[in-house]
Amino acid sequence: MGRQINPYKPKTTQELIQKTNVSQSLEKTHIGNTNVIDNVFFCNLYVESFSMEIGMSKLRKKWIIGLGLGIIALGLVVCSIAIWIKSSALPDDIQVERKLTVEDSIFLNLEKKAKQTSNKIIDSTFHIKVDLYRVLNYKGDTTIWRTSDCEIKKKSFECYHQSCWGLGCSGFRTRIGGRIAKIHYKDTIYDTTHRNLNFGKNALIKYIPVAKIPKLDRRQMKKSLSKLSGEACSEIANLKSNYTFEAIGLPEGFTWKVDSNEGNKAYIKQDSSFRKKCVVSEVKWKMFKHPNANFCRCSAISLPEQKETFYSRLFNGSLQAYKDTTISWKLVYKDQYGRGDTLNIKTKFE
């Protein structure tokens, strides 16, 4: 068997050199083609990225424009609502119909003048028309009331007035343009008219106002005072009633006290000679300054008067104890008009 010869094997040195050159040329051509392909790929990727960025910018621009148009539309709606509310509101002078008092009339006049003059001094006289009632109360005293404070019925009437004082109370002021404007007049004249409401020839009504005070429950009062403590220098009874009380026939030192806001108490103390004694007096409380300097305090009066309630305390103001002792005495009771009676009481001190 003969030896096989590789047809691709170069026979001579010259052929080997030529084959080697051809291989290197092909390798260079392959590498060059690879670089071109890579460049084309990255170029296409850049173009696609740039196109996507342009698309996102256009979308973002459209979104911002839409948002701006929405805000403008919302503002136009709010302005339209505000204009509608303002145009539909009634003028101040006809919004609320009510009965004006003297102070209301004065305030409205001042407000009208303030809008014209602001803080300027008015070189004129301010006239105030005042209608007053003379009213006879139950005690026979003549009282003065403004007509706006009284309500007259067929067979009776009622009067009520409230007064306020303090830095927090409003005076004759009116608000203009967000600030306070005061009105100053050269002179003020009160044109006053008096009329007799419930007495005299020209009385408008025959009626004397008086509070409705319930009668004292005499049986319950006797029962409440039938048994009491006989302890020395102490409070032995405490009653809430529409009447005040006095005692006739109790031992020396026994006394009724009507409580004020502070109240009363009994206590033992020594005098300068070191002798003990019982003292019944009001409890004094320390007054503190109001934390709000602009406070406003009010009080009211009325006809008929409101029925009064009294807190009465019975004290044994002596140093002697009364235990296992029975005493008969008289209780005098009176209402706020001084009307009253007496009641016989029998008390057993324990």
C-alpha cells in the first residue's frame, strides 16, 4: 500500500509562505467584519434610545400642559362660585328683621357715620331719642326702664335689662375695612320721654309685678328642726329655702346666718387674755387677678323679680353644749319682700 499525500500540504517553501499570507489576510478580514457588525449594533441601540427619550419628553410635556389647564379650570370654577355667593347675598340692612333696642339704634347710627367719616371728629351734636317707663314695684319704689326692655301683655308686663362691664365688653364701635373706627361728636343730647307704666292717671296697665314665691311648708320645717345637735360652737342646722329665718327663745349665742358666696363657719379662738371664745364669721377667700385682662362681666335685673333662694345656717355660737335638752322656741320667717309669719318649734338637742 502506497503512502497517501495530503493535497493541502504545501510542497515547497514558496507555497508555504503564500498559504501563510492568505490565512493572515482572511483573519484580518474576519476581525474587520466583526468590528463593523459591533458598530452597527451599538449605533442602532443609540438610535432606539434617543427615539424613546424623545417620546417620553413629548409625553411629559403633554402631561404638564394638561395639569396647568386643569388648575386654571379649577380656579375659574372657584371664582365663579364666590361671585355667585356674593351676588346672591342680601344687603346687611335686610338680612335679619328684628326689634331694635336703643343700644342697637345707637350702634347702627354710629356705624353709618363711621363709614362716612372714619376717625374724623364730627363738628355736630348727636341726638339720641330715648323712651322710658316709670314703673312702680311691689315695695312701692319707682323704677326706670327703657321701653325696649319691657313687654306689655293684656293683664301684666315683664321688664328685663342686662348690664355688662369690663375691658372685654364691646362699646360703641364699628368695624371698617378690618380696623376699629371710633366716632367722636362735639356734643350729645338725649331726647328723653317718660311715661307711667302702672301708676297714675295715664297708666298703661294696672298691675304691680311680684315674684311668685311658694308658701313655706310649715310641717316639714317643724320636722327638720325637731332634733338638732347640741355641740358647742358649731353649725347645727343648714336649710335651703326662699325665706330667711330668725330665732326667738333660743339660748344666748344661737344665731341664724345667711350664707354669702364665701360661707360661714364657727370656730374657737383665744383672745388677748388667753380666754377661749366662739366666733361665727364669714370665710374670707383670697382674690386672684383674672387671668384674662379682657374679661367681661354682666348682671341682670327684672320685673317681676326672680324669686330668691337663701342658704341659712343655724349656729350654736356659745361654748356651752346642750345635750339631752329640749327647748321650745319661735321661728320667724320672711320672704324677699318682708312677708312672713312665725312658727312654734320644739327642739330636742342631742
